[in-house]
Amino acid sequence: MTQSFNARPLTDEEFEKLEDFLFSPAVSEEAMDYIGIHALLTAVAICPKPISKTTWMESIFVEAPKWESAEQQAFVEGLLDRELACILEELEGEEPVELPCDLTLEDEDGLLTSWCQAFIEGVYLEEAAWFNDHEAEVAELMLPIMVASDLFDDPDMQAIRKNKQLTEQFCSEIPDILTDIYLLFRAPAEGGKGKRH
């Protein structure tokens, strides 16, 4: 699954072109924005079972984009492939994943909540693969992401979310948590939750 040969971060120009495309009439209004794409691809990168490009592309775009040409399709898909490769490189290097938003729920735009919601959508693409072998560990590690997503009506999660100090602490841990889950799936005999930074 390693794609480090293609792990080149998007340039500012490429990022702007991707953003322009995502908000163009060629793309469904239900499609993900960049925050959602990064989150979904992070879940794809972490998942212990390979997820096909067709599957994650469908989750990103909901409906097939109205491509102007094969060249445009190849360009956009190439940017998404590189984004996935960069996330994989961070995880494989045991580096905390750099999220494209602040690690706080105090942001009035709710970007971290949106990121966590899209990440959980990515988990659901192969939910059994995430929880079959390490259910207790993954559930514990996922708690901060689940709390920040605000998708769950569980009273304990809602109580945590009302505790601003605890919630902000949880949010700050998310990049390390992502690495921990990745290592848990790939090296379960070498220390369980992986290496904390």
C-alpha cells in the first residue's frame, strides 16, 4: 500500500485547482470538500483492509463528476492519489498526521467536527476490518474523534463534549491517535497501541 514514490504534497496552485473543481457545477453539491476528503483518505490509509479507489471516490463525490475530459479526470484523481500517499507516508513514518484544520471545537466553522464526521464515514467503509480484531482498543482510541464528531447521542459522549477543557484535550490528541491506530493494526505484537509522541 506504500506510495511514497508519489507522496508529493499538493502545491498551492494544485490545491486551488482542486478546490475550484470541488465547488464547480461538475461536482454534486453533496460531494465532500477538502476537509472531508482529507479525513476520508486518512481513514482509508489507516484501515487494515485495502479499500478500492472506486469505493473511496464514490464516497467523496457521491455522484460521478461530469468530467470535461479524460485529462481533467486523470489530473484530479492524481491529486487525490498523492494526498492519500502523503497521509500514508506520515503514518508509516510514525509521524502525527497533520490535519488541515485547527485541533479545537471552538472554531465557529466547525471544521474539526466536519473532519471527524468524514473520518468516521471512512471507517464505516470497512467497519468490520476496524473492529473485528481490536474492538476494545480501537473503541478506546476512537473516543476523542467520536466525541468531536458530535454524531453520537451516547450520554457519556455528550457529557464529555460539555466539558470544554476535557474536549479540547481530546482534540489535541487526535493526530497521535491516528498514528496509534495505524500502528495497532500493523504491529499488534509490538506494543498494542503503538508509540505515543
